[in-house]
Amino acid sequence: MHEVPVDTCSCGIYAVGADRIRQLWRDSERAPGFSLVIGTVSLWGGVLACEHGWRAGFAYPREIFVPSLAPEPDETAARLADYGVPVEVLDVCTIGMALEAVAERAV
């Protein structure tokens, strides 16, 4: 057992920026009904900067955003309320628009 994260292991909780989310979304093979939610997170404990983002020992969502283009966005948002953080449905037509809206709020 060791502290999380360390350079020599892939352990930890991963967080990425908007550019990486765009790439992952384009490159993924999404099953029908797949829903993407976007959020901002608080990372603590050990935090390492990585090639595409960060790796941390601990994380918790600060805000969660559900793009309106997702299947059943209101129902998805209601289920995410259990985290006890703000959850908002974004009225957007594309994932790019959703990422831009989240980036504006994160500043």
C-alpha cells in the first residue's frame, strides 16, 4: 500500500480539462442512451499534474451540469442531486456549447 497518487502507479482519481473532454467525447463509442455530465471538482490530498489533467488522492464534485441534449436530462439531474451539490441542466445544442458554458462558470 502507498500514498495516492504516485508517479510510478496509475492510482488516483482523474480529472481532465475541457479540451480532453472534447477529445474523449469524439473518440468514444457511446451506447444508445449514453449520457454525459460535466462538472467541476475539488481535488485534495496528493495531486499530480499529468499530461491531460490531474490525478488526486481524493475528489468530490463542486457542481454538476447535464447538457439538455442528453437523454432525459431532468431525470438525470434529479438523480444527481444525491451528491448534495448544485446540479443544473444546460440548455445547449452541442457538447462544445456545454463545455463553454461550464468554463465560463468556473472562472
